[in-house]
Amino acid sequence: MKAVEYKEGYLTLLDQTELPHQTSYKTVNTVEEVAQAIEQMVVRGAPAIGITAAYGAAIGAREFKGGHFSTHMERVINRLKNTRPTAVNLHWALKRVSHLITDNQSETIQRLEDEAHLIDQEDTTINLAIGQSLQHLVQDGTSFLIHCNPGMLATSAYGTATAPFYLAHEQNISFKVYSDETRPRLQGALTAYELAQAGIDVTIITDSTAATLMQQGEITAIFVGCDRVAANGDVVNKIGTLPLAIAAHYYHVPFYVAAPTPTFDLEVASGEGIPIEERNPYEVTHIHDKAITVEGSAVYNPAFDVTPHELITALATEHGLVDATEEAIKKLFGEEEAK
């Protein structure tokens, strides 16, 4: 399955609001349709959102009919930028393609499409490298806990936190994965869906079961993805990641965050400076349009939480495992710039 595919001005998205019960695709060819697909979580996962936004900029360039092209493109970029506030890949990708916009429409379309394809391809390479940095932990008889869906459905391929599982499975290593259901959108079901499709041993658990498994000694390590990493190593990820990290710290279970370098935001000193998206209460009060609460119930529905760097064993990047500290992150990006 491919979450995002682009061809000649048309973007085909795997509709993740329908999974795992139905596999369907939605094809869009306007900026507004791309923006709504991101907002409505037809496409989701930080890397996939960034890839989609990059292709969306190219679609926006194709939509120009007259007037000032630069003004038109400014509106395109702003519409895409304002879809979701927390995942930094979105802003990273749009900043990267914005530098390629010229006054020439046809030239800009080509440049934007080429760059979006490159971002897509780079993501696959990054994910494979992250998988290789964690793969040594996945041995026969080990068991892992994963949260939300940091899998291939959220990226170009392999996933981030799921990548070591795919690589180990290819080598016929026998291991087990527990997938948190991940309230309120139940995206852990998507992790279970894709891992099961690949033939990997996976069991869905409620979010509140995770600490019990750690208490019972059933978890070798926890792998999670992330939507943004602050300069000090604090991590923002899907709501429920913080209590997992706290329980892991208490029960001495290693806690790894799969963190592609495009997910780092060195302009934010700590997690306190990262905006946390609050989503529609409907996602809590209903499941598949069926009410599960009394009408009018008050709801607090943050989409993400902040995990302090002190609770993180290591950040798994495409350059290997990195300590979740300001010093280590500065060194990582210093070495990146030197290449």
C-alpha cells in the first residue's frame, strides 16, 4: 500500500479515515482538496503530511489562471501551512519548496514536482536507515510496544518506528508487537492492520493496558514515532505517549523515539514552545458516527503530548541512535551541515 502517489497534477491518497474496514483511495487535484485531506486526516503521519503538502504546492502552481503568480503561490503555501499546527514536517517541506518558486509558472511547476518527488524518495531512505539503527534490538523472543501509527501508512515506505520490524521480519526473526489502540482516533488499529498484512505477530491493546504489560515484564522496549523534536530533545507525539514514557521509566523499559531529522525543530528550545493541536470533540464523543457519550458532554481533546527528554533512552535517526540532549542534537546537526 502506498499512502501518497502523484501523477501529472493528480494526488491519490489512501483514505485512512476508512481503514482498517475498507481500503479506498481519494484522488484530488486542487489545493483546497489537498488541504482538506490533511485537516480531515485522510492523510496522516508527519512524513506523509509533509510529502502531501509538497505535492500540494505543485498542484497549486498548476491551478494558476491569471494575475500575479507570486501572490497566487503565497496563498497556496499559506493555505497548506495552516492545515495542522504541530507536525513540523509540514512546515519543513513547504519551506523547502517555497524557495523554488519563480515568476514562471511552467518552470515552477516542474521544479516543485521534482522537489516533491525528491522529498518522497528521501523519506524512504531515511526510514530504512532508522530501521537499521533499531534493528539490533529485535531478536528472537523479544516483544515491543508501539503507539499510534508510525508505520508505512504514515510515511512513504517502511514507517519510522515500524521500520525495524519489517527489516527483522524479512530475516525471519520471531518477535511480537503490542499496538496501543491510541485514543481518540484509534490509529493503533492501523498499525495492527499493516503489520498483520505483512505477516508480523501483532496484538492490539487498550492504552490503559500498556503499563500492566511492562509490570509483567512482557515488553523488551517501546518504539514510538514523533511529530516534532525540540532543540533540547523533548518530543511531541500522539497523545498518550507521555504516560507510556513515564511507565517505561518506572519499570526500566527502554523507550526509543524514531526521529527523522526533518522532524527536528531547532528553533524551539523545549517542548513547551510547541503548539499542541486540539481537535474536534466529536472524535471523543463518537466512534464511526455512533455516540458513546451523553450529548453535550464537555471534552478536552489534545491531539499530542510532550515527552520530556529525560524519559527518552535515545532518538533513532537516519544517522544512528542519538541521546535526547541539546548537546547531542547540536552535534548531530553540526555533522549534517559539514557533509
